[in-house]
Amino acid sequence: MDVSQMLCHCHLVLQIPIRKIEIPEINPFFKAIGILTKKEMQIFNNGIPRNMPTFQKLIVNFECNFDEGRKNLLKTLDEYWKVYQKHNLPSSHRLFGEMKEKDWGFLEYKHLDHHLKQFNV
């Protein structure tokens, strides 16, 4: 993944809490791991684990334009903020289980921080 693809990937991930992308149900074993991972990240303030699996819909393995990716990510961040302000975020996530507003904010922040640091942008 290059920096342009990362911007597109982050744009796609942010579409989950604003209900523009729905990810499929997963195996209960993997969901249990996801819930434990969420708790571990919150307790220890850890980042996204390295090489954490990605849902197929969120994998970006095609050519992307940096400026378009940046524009789309910023637009989706604005949409996320509006949904957050209306207290309309989903109450659950397929991988991380039950979600409160603070959980969405924490995990979305950690995800963006992980990738922005990964590419030093």
C-alpha cells in the first residue's frame, strides 16, 4: 500500500460508522478476538496491532490519486463528525462488538493515527 492507497483505505473505513459501507458478519472466534483487541487497545492505549487482518471491502490494491484520496478522506471525516454530533453512530461493529460513541472516536483516531504515522504524513 502506498500513501494514496492509504488515504483511500482510511476513507473507506470511515464509511462504516456513517453507514455507507457494511462489512459482513464474521466467525464468532474472530469477533471475540476483535472485542478483546478493542479492550486491550483502550486499557493500554495501544495502537492498531501490526498486520491486523482487513475486511476485503476495505483493501485498496488499485491505483489511487493522492489529491482525490485526501479530498475524499476529509469529506468523509466531515460526514463522520455530523453523524457523531447527531448521536447517530452504530451501536455495534462486526469485529469490535458493542460500540459507544467514545469507542468509535477512539478506534477511528487510532486507525488514522496508525496509517498517517506509517506514511509519515
